[in-house]
Amino acid sequence: MLRFWVPLTALIAFSAYTAYAIATSDQSLSAFAGELMRKPTTALVVFDVYLALLMLAVWMFFDAQRRGHGMGYLLVFYVITFCFGSAGPLAYLTLRGWRDWRAPQRRTRS
């Protein structure tokens, strides 16, 4: 059950803070991204975060493949990941945890 609630809680908190940050920002998202890439130190942080997200995307690919899901299933999570960062893997883990949590309950009802 924790495999569902922990990522769901983190997803809600992260998404709420992301929405707040975007809504209260005085610049567009593309202007913010451009500003981050101007300095080598902040660009390094961006590259590091995207490298970590890429590693998570690879893990999600193999995990989904092992669970019998195709690339179409992952496409939504990949778009969320590379547009909004951690929200993609958190959404994947939330859905994965939900399915794992519901699977034993389905078996006991049958």
C-alpha cells in the first residue's frame, strides 16, 4: 500500500508546487529555461537533472517491459518526465503501486 501512497503524496505535493511556481512567476517558462542555460554552473545542474531523468526513463522502460506494457503506455510518462521533471516518474510509480495494490484484491474476490 505504501508503494501507492508515498509516490502519490509526492506527486501531489510536487505538482502543486510546480503549478504555484509557474502561476506566480514573472517570466515565461521558456525565458526561465533560457536563463538557466546562460551560466555554466546552472547549465550543469540542468544537464545533471536531465541525465538522472534519462536514467529513470530507461528504468521505466525495462520495468514496463517486464510487466508487459508497450512503448505506447510509456509515452505519456516520458512526455511528462521531460516537460515537468519528477512528475513523470512519480506518476509512473503511483500507477504501478496502484496496480500492484489492487492485484491481490482482485485475486481474492474471484
